[in-house]
Amino acid sequence: MDNGTSSGRNVNDGFFEIRYQQDGVYLSVFPPVGKGIRVEAREVIEKLNRKQIRGFNKDVIELAVLKADKSAVKIADAQQEVKLDATCNVMVTPDKMKAFVALTPPDGGRMLTMEEILSHLARQGVIYGINKTTLESIIQYPIYNEMVCVAEGTPAANGKNGYVEFLFDINKERKPTILEDGRVDFRELNIIESVRAGQKLCNLMPPQMGTPGKTVVGVDIPAINGKPANLPRGRNVEASPDGLSVVASIDGQVCYIDGKINVFANYEVPADVDNSTGNINFVGNVIIRGNVLSGFTVDAGGNVEVWGVVEGAVIKAGGDIILRRGMQGLGKGTLISNGDIIARYIEHSNIEAKGSIKSEAIMHSNIKCGDKLELAGKKGLLVGGTCKVGKEIVAKVIGSHMATVTDIEVGVDPTLRERYKALRDEINNSESDIKKADQAITILKKLEAAGALTPEKQEMMAKSVRTKIFLSNKLNEMKEEYAQIEARLQQDVYGKIRAFNYIYPGTKVAIGTCLMYIKEPLQYCTLYRDGADVRVGPIDKN
């Protein structure tokens, strides 16, 4: 007797039975229970074809299915039952890294043996990574009509790139010491790391080779070997004889700038930067023991350290700027740093740092900071002016009880936003110039058609065409950069502002494109972006 049900059915579905009697082959169809699914004639006929039953009567079958009254009806003459063994279908993934088998149940026959399944796999080319334990399990405890993974290849393991092992601190935190009474000691920063000529500064670690893999069909998968690292050689350093390390060429301060190791000699000014010294332009570090007076410029390739007061002067540094006292900029003082800026106080100045800015008080100044603005110490004050910070502002007091206008923006690198605005203007100008070139070319072509194009006009046409081509190429490049910056500006912004004391009215806060005007004092809070709004949350000390 054979039972028949369609795959995926449940116990309430209808089913059918096929019996082989001496006088013929009989079919019984059972109805479903409740909301179960009825048997279809197609299912019965498919089963009869698989069992190779000859001469069955389709009309009788369809009537039996329609009635589904459990009664046995003769559908074919007497014949010997054909017993079907279990079958095996093999499927290999496109990447040849896995092989699956799907077993169909035996119908009166027997289950497949391990050797037979292995033979099916071999005919499909599967010879590697076969899990015989899994095969034994599905033979002993069969899982029918489901794909079972029985072979897995070994993926290639790529090698690791070589790297540079630094023998000095490249991430030295420039953090002033906070004394017990709350004052900040900007004299003890301990950020200068001096080295001697011949001192080893880094080692070049070799790359690791990769390990090849293999697919289930036995094909080797090549691995990618690691790439060697390059020596980060900058100024005043040299490679060791074996080429595996960098050593200092001179005595000086070691700095890691723009991915290269540099050793800078220090240039020291024993007193003020004034008429006796003139402007200073030096490739290394500059140490000024006195003040920097108004109208003078200090331009250094490394760090600038000032022991006195900076007035309305301009200081530019390829590294950090450290002001042990502070800056009274008189509205024209400027600090531009490719690293961090540290000062006791800053007043009426223009400040721009690619990294972070740390101070005790910043008043009525224009600040641009790519990373973090931190106001610590006894005052921790930020009041007046504009402040554009890439990531985070931490202060004790922002604004004042007199509602001083203080404009704060976090979450977007200010240099990126400025480049975005500059590109927009450049694109508009280029489009206008291309339009003028087109107009000139149109007029000159009309003269050419009329045979009135003089040699001077021919040269003018050639120049106009060259100008149009140049401007069009430049315009395409600018539009591509503009789209990239625009996409970055539209991304989610995660900047935040932490105030450990008060944020006073008069303060305007922008986090990305979200604005908040502070209308009443806020205390011990964190401002952050939540969707399209600026939210006020508890103080976050992390």
C-alpha cells in the first residue's frame, strides 16, 4: 500500500492511498479535516507515473478525487508494484564553496548507501571538504526534500599587510595639568619628545603571507599576500642600513605629521617678537620666551610655543600652537594650526585648528576647530563670537547672564562647509564664463559662414573654443567634488555640546542643520541631535 500527500501539507489535509490487489490497482481518496487542503487529481497522476503504473483510468481518478469518500475504486488492471529507491540530487553553489544534497524518500525501495551518495557527489565534481558525519546522519535519520550542506571548501586566508612599529608616542595627549584649586598649569604640558641623532624612531614589520584555499571541486583558491609597509621618512631622518627602521639625523623634537616622521630643530627667541626680530619663518619648532607684539607674524613648519602674551599678531604652525599665558588679539590676532591649539585664555581673536582647541576661557572670538573644543580649569568659559567645531564642545559656562550673543555650530568640519560654499560660487562663475564663450563662438561662426572671418577673428575663435573646453573639464571636476561634499554634509551628524554649569540665553546652537535658540538658562546638560531636533539631555561625562 502506498500513501500519497503533497509536500508541505499538514495533518488536516486530505490524502490518498494506492493498493495493489489481485484483480487490479485501487485508489482511496480521503477528505481534508476542517480547513485542510483537498487532494488534487494532478498529485495522484504524478504519483502513478512515478510508480510506473500502466493503463490507469484518468476519468475514474478525477471522479474519486472529486468525491473523496474514502472508498476504494479500481483505476488500473492488476500489475506488479514497482518499488522505487531513494534518490539524491546534488547542488553546488556558484562559487564552488559549498555542496548540498536533497534526498527523495524511497517508495517501497531502500535508502541510499554512503557509497552511492559519494558517487553522486563525485559525478558533480565534489571531491573536497565532504562531511561524512553529516552524510551518516541523514542516512540514519533521513531528511527528505530539503537541501542539506554536506561539503564545504576552505576559503583562502589573505595575508596581513606589513606595518610600522613606532618607538615614540604618536598620539601624545596635549592635556594641561589641572591644579587642586582649579587653576590650569599650562607650563607643565610635557608634550615635547626630544631625540638624539642616531636614535631609532620606528621599525618596519614585515607582511604575512596568505594561505591558499580550495573549493569543493578541488580547485585551489589563491590567497593575497600582505603588502609591505613603507618607511614614513620625513625631514631630518634616514633609513637604517638594512632598510627596516628610521633613525634621527639630528638632535631635536620628533613629530609625526601627515604620515611621516620628522625631527625638527628648535628655533628659540630669547625675548619678544618685535622690531628687533622681525617676522619669523622657520621650518621647525619655534620657542618664544617673551611676547608676540601686534603686527608681527610667526610661521613655523613644526610647533610654536609662546611663554608670554600674544597680541594682535598672526601665528601659523604646521604642528601645534601652545600659548603658556594667552592671547589678547585686539580683533586682528590670528592663530592657524595644522594640529592642536592650547592657550590659557583667548580674547578678541580669530582661531583655526585642524585638531582640537583647549583653553580656560575664550571670549568674543571667531573659532574654527576640526575636532574638539575643550574649556576646562577654574573658568571653563566660552562667551561671545562664533564657534564652529567638528565634533564636540565641552565647557563649564557658555554665554553669559547678560545674554551675550554666542553663536555655536558643531557636527560638521568648518573647513568642509567653507569649501562647499566656495565650490558653489566657482561653479556659478564657470557656468557664466562657458555661456559667454558659447555666445562668442556662435557670433564668430556666423561671420565664418558669411566669409568675413579675419585672421584675428580666427584666433579669437580658437581661443574661445580652448577656453570652453578647459572650463567644461574644470566644471565637471568641481561638480563631482561638490556632490561628494554635499553627500557628506547630509549624513547624520553626531556632534554634541556638554555644559558642566550653565548655558545662558543669547546662545544659538546648531548641530548639523538643526537649530536651537537658548531662551532660558540650562544647567548640567548635554545638547545633541535627535532626528531634526536639538535635544537637551543629562550631562554626559564620557
